[in-house]
Amino acid sequence: MNDFIFQNTTKIYFGKDQLGHLGEEVGACGTRVLLVYGGGSIKANGIYDDVMAELEHVGAEVFELSGVEPNPRHTTVNKGADICKREGIDMILAVGGGSTIDCAKAIAAATFYDGDSWDLVIGKAAVTNALPIVTVLTLAATGSEMDPVGVISNIETNEKYGIGHSLLQPKVSFLNPEYTFTVNAYQTASGSVDIMAHVFDMMYFTMKPKFDMIHRMATEVLSTVIQYAPLALKEPANYEARANLMWASSWALNGFLGRSGDFPTCHKIEHELSAYYDITHGHGLAIIIPHWLTYILTDETAPQIKKMGVDLFNTDESLNDIDGAKVAIAALSTFFFDTLGLDSKLSDLGISDKDFKAMARNAAKGGTLKGFIELTPEDIEKILIASL
Ligand code: NZQ
Ligand code: ZN
């Protein structure tokens, strides 16, 4: 088992009647607030009004940055940082899904940088300070509500990278499952896959020694998604289903399940797809993961892949490792594409093979991708082609 450090400083208010604490938490950070949100879902479903009412109670002076894109752009981060600098903002309140929260994190850091926020994302400049961030989560998927990373896209250069720093960890996050009742079927399905992919990529599939308790907890997080995502699709306002998905989203990536230290293979490959094609992150992952597992299936990897099937989908334990692994991959595919209803091919998303070579090279950062199994750019290209 690897040595590790665990620290997670985000305070969570979980449940339906917790927003009454928003004012005091915002007030503790200051009075001038930048409210960051996306394309308007929070206005349609009433969350905006709930939040504004709480901010009014404490006399907060609210400035707004709306229109944060799914796959948020560095240009939007720059706009937000300009407002923070110009208006002397004390804190950022992000109300939305991962994109909105990620954008808020990058703004928080860019406020203390005199230049293009993209420099911070690519590491050309270091994060030295950040405004405090409070979040109200509206979509269960990324874990951004409880982690120190934001993922930002540069559509001019077809690049998408994470900006990570302990200063970007949200101070407080409000998790009200009712706020996810209006998430549509497609985003519910994609978000559910993203939760599972965090567990798979960060620690579940690895050649490194396993820590049994953590592996058991990880299996439970995965099983929770498998149980409740279909229920949330069938009954979007099922509180139990939404609550389980929401808490699974946070725990998949808040550090509790540890890190294998491998490169998160499927995430690296998917970020190339969304950088070039602006697709929904979780959907890209759903298509890549089964093809990745099939490509790397060997005598060495088969036992872990087979175990995934046995533990999560009750597949036949008596099969030999290779056959058991194939059945496990088939069960996972059935879950993604039949149960969750996601399209199964990259071509379904309008993606062609024209940039696969460059994507594969970028995903491996010019070297190799050292994940569960080390992949060369040629390997990655083959996985992409198989996913078409
Ligand atoms: O923009 P609005 O109008 O809010 O609509 C959003 C958006 O269209 C909508 N939505 C969100 N909450 C809703 C809702 N619609 C109805 N009711 C609600 N309650 O859903 C759409 C997608 O939202 P988005 O925030 O883009 O989704 P998600 O939370 O999946 O975030 C995806 C982004 O996070 C990154 C992804 O790469 C992608 O850019 N990731 C961030 C990570 C992190 N910070 O640690 C890790 C992840 O692996 C991931 O890379
Ligand atoms: Zn993800």
C-alpha cells in the first residue's frame, strides 16, 4: 500500500434545508461577492432566487458572471478575473455544475495574476493566491465541489488542462439533492459515468499494491452509482437517488479513496476529445473506457477487470480470467449504453479520426501515458480508432 497524505478542508452542508447557512458562510468571507453561473438553468429552476434571497439577508453586494460554458473557456475566466480586480471582490460564489465551479476556481487564482489566466492553467505562471470560493452544486458528476482542481479549455489551441492548487479547494459547498432534480437524462447519465471514471482512473485499476479497505469503499461508491443512476433517470425527482449520486460524486474525488499515482488514463484521453470537439466529458469517458479496457486486456490485467464485473455486475466468477474480464467489459458497456442510454461511438458525437494522432500525442504529453498499463501515443490512437 502506498504512503499518502489526506486532507480535505471543504465544509459540506448536505441536504434540503441547509441553504439558510449560505449568508453566514458568505459573510465570513466578505461582502463583495462575484456570483458565477452557467447558461441559465439556475434561473429556470429557481436556485438563483433561493441564493439571491440568502445573499440579500446578509446585505452582500453581488456582481455577476453568467454564461459559463460547459467545458469552461479561459476567456470567460479572464472576464471574471477582470470583474474581481475592478470591483474589489472578496469572494466567489459558484452556483452550478463542475464547469461553473471550475471556472470560479480559475477566476479565484487569476484575480491575483496580471496576465492571461491561461498562463496559470499551463503552469507558465504559478498560483500564488486565490479568493475564497463557496459553491452551491447543481449537478452530481465532477467532484469539483470538494477538490482543489479546475479544468479549463482553450478553444483557440484545442487544449484542455487542469489547474490545481490547495488554495482552490472550496471553503464551503452546499449539496442539496433537490437542486439536481432538473438535471436532464443525458447529463444525469454522463455525470454518473464521470463519477465511476474517477474511481476507475484514480485508484481502482492499478498495478500498484492495493489497500483493501479503500478498495472496498471504492467498490461501494461504484455500486452506489450503478444502483441509483437508473433510478434517477426513471424518477428525476427521487430524493434518495439524487442524494446518493451527489454524495458519491464528492467522495469519488475528494481524496478519501486515495490515489494510485498513475496517470488518469481515460481522463487524459477524454480531455483531448472535449478540447477538440467540445463534447460532454462523461459521455466521452463512457465511450473510451470499454475500448481502453479491451485494448489493455492481458493475463496481467485480466484478474482486476474480471473482479470489476463480479463485484459490480455479479458476473460469473467461475470463468477464467480472460473470459471473465471480457464478460465484465460487456456488462459495463451494457450499463453505459443500454441502461444509461448513452450513444456508444465517437462518430455518434460527430467525431472523426482526423486529429487522432495529435490528440494521442497530447494525451501522452509527448511521452507515454503511465496508467494501469503504460500506453504510447500509437496505443492511444488505436484506442481512439476502436472507439469511433
Ligand atoms: O450552464 P447551465 O445552464 O447551468 O446548464 C448546465 C450545462 O448545460 C446543466 N445543468 C447543471 N445543473 C443543472 C443543469 N441543468 C438543469 N438543472 C440543473 N440543476 O448541465 C450542463 C452541464 O453542466 P457542466 O457544469 O458542464 O457539467 P459537469 O458538472 O459534468 O462539469 C463538466 C466539466 O467539469 C470538468 C469536465 O472536464 C468538464 O469541463 N471536470 C472537472 C473536474 C474537477 N474539477 O475535478 C474533474 C472531472 O474529471 C472533469 O474533468
Ligand atoms: Zn471526470
